[in-house]
Amino acid sequence: MNLVLSHVAGSLLLGFGVAQEHDLSLFVSCRADLTGRYSPVGYTAAGTPYYGSDSGFYLFHDPSCDGTEDQAARWVLDVDAPSTEAFQDLDQDGKCAYQARLNGGNASAPPSTALWTVFCGGSWQEEEVLVTEDRGNHYQQECFEAGACRDGGSTPCEWCGLHQGQRLFCCSASDENPEYANCSRTPELDFGASFRCVTTTTTTPAADRYLSGCGSHCEDGSPCAWCGLHDQKEMFCCSEKEYSVDQACRKADWSSRGDASGQPVCVPQTPPHKAFAEESTSSGVLMASVLTAAILLVLLVVGISFILRRSTKRQEEELQQRVRAKKEKKSTPSRKGLSGDSGDPEIGSSSFASTVPVPVAPAMLEAASDGFPLSL
């Protein structure tokens, strides 16, 4: 019943033109890969819009993430595009697996500011997610309040958009920035001006500086406008050190790099894999690990037991064969005859003595007749 109402509500929203088809800019403080522009892709079977980002993530409203009535409707960020035919479990995985979620909300668009449950640094955390309509190029417009870009220019401001192919940063000439900050290289700012959308070099598109050293231009692990675009992909300033799972550089493409200097260089991201973060508690993860270890132990014991049984059975068979061989040998006597024929009795045997007549001397017969016993 709830699914039918959701479908009717979505259709009414589209019919009255309430659903917006503008690009959306998302800012997720703990996930740089989820932060970015999400463009309208299409509509689900329930009539709600869904969006896709350049980094390969999808934003959509799912009436039931696992296809049961136990789950509340929610907005999700997922690596799988939603089905346009299903009315629930839109990613068709049979479970609640995604990168972030927000229960409830208007099915036509997520709220501009809300606490989402986001998978960050290996665990689920409550994080504020900012969602704004991306109107395109906001070059030289105020961005601190309007765009909610308040990181001092350390990352591109999604609300600012693109200007002549370059990402824009929210910077102020009066703001104190560390040496690596992008705002320290903005020739377009007047001293004392408020935070505005600006590029970090000039108003001409940046060159393709793929694999160029960027440590003196951008912060390690962050998007780097100085790097430019490589094959129409935004580049990041990354080194070969270990990054956390939620950092963009963890998915950097090192396929063409020949050296291992360890210095940060300009590299694009590789496409996201289906390494989804399934919502669970730490105890659930621990139980899964214990269960896996128990299964492996059982398989090991069964394997060893099988090998031992086979070895024992083989030994028993060999012993039985030896016993049978001994019995057969005992039950078949040697019958070598006088002339060598197998049918003749053996000399010295009791059978031979009882069948061959023995001559008796006359003297012995006489002694027997005198009363002496005769022993033959």
C-alpha cells in the first residue's frame, strides 16, 4: 500500500512540475569522493528523479532498501544506478548496502541540510551533508553564505561550478591561508573583498599536468586545479602513501607511473568499484569475522579427518592382504616326490613310511620269536 502511494505521489509531483531537474552539489565533509556535482539522469518507477556524479556515484530515493516492509524510505548514495522498473530495493541487491543514507525526506529532492548516516573511515558516522542546486558558473559571486563553501579554498566549491573548464574555489584576499592553500594563488581577488568564486591561476583553462609534481601547489590528498584535466578527468595531488578508504587519492590511477619517488603528483581517479559499504554495527562485523574463522576451522578439521580415514583404511587393507597371503601359503603344502613329480610323497614323511614296505632281516625275526619285542 505504501509503495502504491509513493508511486502516486511521485506522479503527482511530476504532473505539477514540483520535481526539479537542476544539477545538485553535495558536500560531505568526511568523504571527498561523495562530494561533487550530481546531474539528473532519469526517473525511477515511482516517478522520483535520480542523479549521477562524475565520480560514479548515484543519488536516489528508495522506498525500501532491501525490498521488505521493515525498512523506512530513504535517500541513498550508492555505486549502483537504481532500477527504473523496480518499486523497492532499487539497486536490486536484496540488502541495505550503500555509501550513505538519510531516512525519510521529500521523495522529489533531498533536504538542503541534514544529518546523514555516512560510511567514513571504516565505520558509520552521523555527518552533515549540504545539498544545493548547482546553477553552473558562479564565477566571482559570493560563495561563503550562498554556496556554504567555508573551507578557506582547500577544496573546490561545488556551488561555484566551472569557469572556462576550471573548478572554482571560494576565496577571500583578506583570509589567511597556509602556503598550500589554493587561495594563495588567486590573481582575481581584490584585497578586502568577501569570499568569491575564483580560479587558482588565471581565467584560461589549466594545462594537462598529469604526473607532474604538485606538492608546492596543492595539498597532498586534495583536488588540485593546478594539475588541470587529464582525458577530461579532474586530477588530484596524490602520493603513494596509504590513504583512508574515504579519501579520493585511495583510488588514484598509478598505471602509467614509472618511478617511486614518493612525492605527490597529479593523477586522476580510477572508476569506483563495487566495494560497497553495507550498513552494520561493529559487533556485526566482529561476529562475521568470528563466523568466517569458525567455518575455516571446521573445513580444516574435516579435511584432516578425511585424510586420516583414507590412510587408516589403506593400512587396514594392506594388513588384510598380508593375513590372507599367509593363510593361503599355510593351506598349500609342498608335494615334491621322489622323482620330482608333484604327486609322489616326500621322502621322510610319515605317509611315505607307512606305505613303503621295509625288509626285515632273518636274525631280527628270530629274536622276536624268542620273546624280544620287535620294533619296526
